[in-house]
Amino acid sequence: MTKAELVTAIAEKAGLNKAQAKDALQAFIDSVTSSLKAGHQVRLVGFGSFVPVRRPAGTARNPRTGETVKRPATKTARFRAGEGLKGALN
């Protein structure tokens, strides 16, 4: 599902027009992003959690050349599915 398809689905299910649905989706994305940047988890009970993760610096190997390169420390996010989502999928 693309972002445009998600906006259409939100608009249909929530009874909004597409512009309102797009604004709502963008507000959700912005809120989750700013919370993760601040180092906080975002928990949606029954759906799942977005968790900020710090990856330490280390070494990696270039698969083409086999050369070892240094990898800097980075921040990323992980999603952990909640019980409600897991139950809906199985």
C-alpha cells in the first residue's frame, strides 16, 4: 500500500475528504518522527510500538570487494507488532 492509497483508505473509513486525510496522516508521521528523535517510544495499544534504537559504531564488510570498512554509530527505529495486530494477521 502506498501513501496515496493509505490516504484514500483513511478518507473512506473516517468520512473525511482526501485533503483532511492527508493532513491527518502527515500529522501522525510528524508526531511519531519527533517523538522518536527525542528518544521516546510511541505505543499504540493493540497495534504496536515504534522504538528508537541506537546502533553502535563498528566494522562492516563490503560484499563486492571484501574490504573492511568502519561503520559510524547511527540511530534508527524499529516497529514491534502488538498482540492485536499479530492476532489479526494469524
